[in-house]
Amino acid sequence: MTDNKIQSETKSFNLQRLSGMIRKESLQIVRDPSSIAIAFVLPVILLLLFGYGVSLDAKQIPIGFVIETSDTQPQSFESLFKHSDYFSPSYYSTIHDAKQAMDKRQISSILWLKNNFTEQLMSGGNAPIELIVNGVDANQARITEGYIQAVWQIWLKNKAIQNKQIMTIPVDMDYRIWFNSALKSRNYLVPGLIAVIMTLIGAMLTAMVVSREWERGTMEAILVTPIHISEFILGKLIPYFILGMGGMLLSVAMAYWLFDVPFRGSFWVLFVASALFMLTCLGMGLLISTTTRSQFVAGEISILVSFLPAFILSGFIFDINSMPTVIQWITYLVPARYYVDIIQSIFLAGNVWSIILINCAYLILMSIIFFTLIVKKSHKRLE
């Protein structure tokens, strides 16, 4: 075969060479159980841990009661806590004992009903109640305070109805909860976790595909073949794209059938958006892999620039609007931010096109940037 013919074959795109590259990479995945484990076993483990083990719901809050009077008024107030799923009351004879229990982390708050509770209440004044809340966990402290205030308002309304009195409230609020009416944090966490799982599969696996070839000494053999650089890139990406989409389908199935997360949007819209996000993650991982020849270094970089930002800066757990302004601007560089918006909207609200289209546009833009850089960084030479 002449040099001119070899050069012309190298410049032209060839499906046979591409299929051979895909077959080679697929066999590599099959022979390496860790890739399959990351794609299918790790999502199951993470979803089970977050679905059953992690909850942002405040339930069974350990609260200590110190009731210094035996009147029926404070007992009726205390009974509301006893029959609530949000509190787990304990009882102490003195405030000193209750404070000791809080120091030992046995309870997280103290509700102190003093001995002149009924007298003050009947006289029309403020009943002497003191609330002490453990503020180490500020979020839990605010939730506990809000729950107790809500119980207090309910009790006051019930007393006014029993006494045939009109309880004057400055604002009578009629509220409705949309999208997650059950107020289950699982419905919020599980869809967001799918974005983290796809980042793990897409970015971390492909971050080592090229560096692995350099470490094993097989890259030199690939470089002397007439394979085109686009065939090399596609041959590396397509098997992992299929692997990542398979992990996505498994995660969505678990979210819907195992965790009963409502799914109000279109499956095909989710599939297309997931494909765009997977391409973005694959592009990020392959860009990392083309810039380093060490699998260890590539793995460390992928954790720093893909997994950790997807976990912390995507809005998966922490509200982006509550972050400092500088950090909020940094989140625009995190692809998972856009996918979390899409998948949570599709699951809980439906096909909200104003959210889906703009975030898909950002994912397309980031994919173009990553693959443009990959093509510029990828050359068929040993240097």
C-alpha cells in the first residue's frame, strides 16, 4: 500500500475502523469489572444510602418538657407534641435536669412551662413559656423553632374555639404546597442524586481511557494505525455513553418504582436531556484524559473538577441562592447545575419548557466547548 493511499485512508472517516475501536473499548469494559460496577452497582448503593439513610426531613425531634404545674392547661398543650410525628418528648422534673440532658445531646430542645402558666394565660397575658434550642445545627434549630411556634398557634386556636372566643390574628394565611405536597426530602434528593451518578459514570470513567492507553503502552500501537482522530474519540466515547445511559435508566427506575418519587414529565424529554448531560460529562472526562498520561492523576483531577462540584455546587443538596455571590458565579461552570434543574423539574413539576430549554442550551454549549478542546488537544503523535 502506498504512502498516499495510507494518508487518504487516514484522512477519511471509516465506519469499519470505528466499529473496531468500539469493539476494542467494549471488550476493555467487559474485562474490567470496575467500570460495570461504577455504572450499575454504585448507583444502586448511592440511591439506597440517600433514599433510605439520608433525610432532610425533621421528624422525631427529641424535645424535653419541664412542666412545673399540674393544671390541665399545659397538659393539653403537651399532648399535641406527644401525638405528633415531628417530636419525641421526654419529661424532666427540673430545668437543671433538662439542661444536663441537652449537654449530653440526649435532647435538642427544652420547652419549659412555668408554675404560673395557667394563671397568666387566664388573665389574658402571655403564658410563661421558655424555649431553649440547641443551635449547633442552625438549620435544625430553625426548623424546631418553627414547628413549636406552629403547635403553639394551633393550641391557642383550639382554646379560643373551646371558650367560644374569637382569636384575632393579624394575617390569616391560606397556604398550599406545590410540586412536593408530601414535603418528603427524598423526592428532592433522589432526582438530584441521578445527576451526581451520571457525573461519576461519565467523567470519572472516561478521564482514564486515554491515560490508560499511555500507561499500558498500547497508545503507540494505535498511533501507527490508519485510524482517524475522530474515530478514536468516538470509539472511546460510544461504549461509555451507552454505559452511562444504562446507569441513568436504572437510577430512574429505582427512583420511580422503589422510592415512589413522582414523575410528572415526559420520559423522552428526560432521555434527551440526560443524553446531552452525558455527552457533556464524557467530554469533560476525555479532556482530562487527553491532558495527562497518568490514570491516578486523571482520577484525582476528575474528582476535583467534576464529582465534588456536582455534589456541592449543583443545587443537589445546598441551595445555590444561599451561597455567596462569587460561589454562585462559579456554579455556572458546573454542568450538573443545569441537569439538576432539568431532572428535578421533570420529576416534580413536569415539562417546564422555560427551565428545560435554557438548561439544555447551556449543556449543548458546554459540550461544544469540551469537544472542540479535545480535538485541538488530540494529535496522532508521541509528544
